[in-house]
Amino acid sequence: MGEEHRYEIVVRCLNQGFPGLFRLSDLAQIVGLHPDLVRRFLTLGLIEPARLWPEPLFTEEAILRISRILRLRRDMGVNLASAGIILDLLDQIEELKRELDRLRRL
């Protein structure tokens, strides 16, 4: 295959006393989706809020995760359930790589 490209979106904003956290509507606007679709991602467990009260608030990690979901859907035709499984597996692989690197340094 070709080269692997990695892109990260880093956005900083202040949210009523919760620096670096985004309301669902702000998150939807940043990723270019309707808030109802972002709410569905939340309901399906594809993204997790950093705080639930007084409303769900999200970190930059949610932005990156949604971007990955959208790429999987667009580039590979993956449905939402499969995207969740793929992202969970990729997270586990990254965690195992970090653990292997840590063990190699011992």
C-alpha cells in the first residue's frame, strides 16, 4: 500500500469554566456534523464525554475520534458499529505498543 498519513486537529476553546472542553453543539460544528448525529455517536458509545454534568462536555480526543470514524466510513464504507470495533482495536494495539516499548526499556 502507500504511505500512512496522520493528521491531528488541535482546537482550544474556553467553555464556561471548563477549559479545553466542548459542548456537543460546538463539537458538531467543529467536525461539520449535525448535532443529532454526534448525539447518536454518543448514544452508541463511539465517543465519551469527559464530563456529564451540567451537560456532556468533550475533549479534543472526541474530535480526533469522530474524524477517524468519518474517515473509516468515507474511505472504507464501514458502518458505525464496525467503526467502533475498529477504533477500539486500534486503541488496544497502541496500548500494547506502548507497553512493549516500556518493557524493552527495562
